[in-house]
Amino acid sequence: MAETAVMLDKSFVQGAKPDDVQSLCRENRALMPDVLFFEMLSSEEPGRSRCFAKFPQVENPVIVVPNVGELLRYEFEHRRGSGPPSAHAKEIRYRFNPGLIRADYKLPPEAQSVLDTELHRLEGEVVSFIQMVNTAPRVFPDAFTGTTESRAEAKRQIEAELATPEPVIRLYSQLIPPPDFRNPPNPGDIDPSWTLFRSLQVKLFATLDLAFRYGPIPEVANGELHTKMEHYMLDAQYAMLGALEGGLASRDKWMRGMWQKMCPTGVLM
């Protein structure tokens, strides 16, 4: 039986030895979502060049998989769970620009313009993410009332429940879909093989934990707090895709802890 593929995140690529990254690539076990490419490309030097230098300098060095949005669209169109992202791997031929392994390389103007647009879009998504985190006291009131000890115990109990399908599906059944989401999937049809399920599960875990840690967060968070929320938001995407795949490669403590609760029998590197 083939070994489980793993979703690579930026912290793993940054901290792993080049031989380890290249070994996963040679074994066709390394998966790259667009959030990883974006994070590597937008890293300040020497981070960017060091990350790209760890991949084999060959055609198709790593398996490119769809993002969460693409997999959700698949589910709404086909009315079935997407299954692992690797089942939807991009059938493309590509190479990383060899200049990306040089610290002095500058992106062409058109590429820099696309990156700047994506960075601007990300700002709006961070605000939406913060708004979601601030709903936690309404969604999980037991974790935000009472003594310090009772709140911590309530949080542990809620997390244990969220690690199982039934509470997540029950919460999904109570949601009011956005106006542009016509005919959403029936709650009785979804399970952990659905992107819809893993997306909601990760959001619930993240909402509870971050609100518990930080309390009410200003929607226009500035400085260090804003940067932290952006990182958590991007990490949540890795967690969703890694949970769907059943394999994750990460050195991030927050993400590893959340992922282990959701996928106790999965492959975590």
C-alpha cells in the first residue's frame, strides 16, 4: 500500500532539511496547496530563496492540489464529498522559476502586481476571520462564562466533541447559508470526507481556541495582533486540506495540536 501523502505547510518547508523535502517529492507524497506557494513567494529574503531551494529543480517538483474554494465548488456541483485533495491534483506541467532560489531575484512587474493584489485581498479576509473568531462566546457560551477552571474544562469538552462528526454536522444544520449558496448539501449527506465538513470543523476549532486566548479582537487589528490573525487564518487552510488528505507536514504547534484532535490516526510529520 502506498504511503499517505502529506500536505506541506510553510513552517515544515522552512525547518526541514532539503533531503527530507526532496525525499517526499521523489516519493510523490508531497502536496502543495496554493497557500503554500503564496506564502513562500511573499516571504522576505532570505526566506523565499531558502524555501524554493529545498525543492527538486525539475519539472513538476511537487504535486499541486486545489484550494479549499475549488473543492467546495466541486462538492456543490457534484453533490458528493471531494475526498482527499490528491484525488484532484492539477494535471499541469510546470517548473519553479530558477531565479526564485536566488536571494537577489526580483519578480517581474506583472507577477509582482498579481502578488500585490492577492496581499490586498488577504486584508479583507483577515477582517472576516476576526469577525468569525468574535462569534465564539455566542456559539460556545460555556467556555466564556464562570471561573477560569470551569471555562478551561468546558473548552476541553467542546474540543473533544468537535473531534467527532455528529456535533459538527449538527452545527452545520443550524447555519443559514449565504444568499448565493443555493440548494446547500443536506446535513445527512456530509461526513469527514467532505471539504465542507473539514472546513467547518477547523473554523469551529479555531474560533473557540483563538477567542479563548485573545478575547474580543478589534476588527481592524493592527501590528502584531493583525499579523498573528493572518497567520492563523492561513494555517487553518492547511489544516482543512491536511485533514481531508489524512496527512500533514508542519512544525507549527498550534496547527499540529488542532490537527491531532481531528485526525488522531492520521500521518503527522
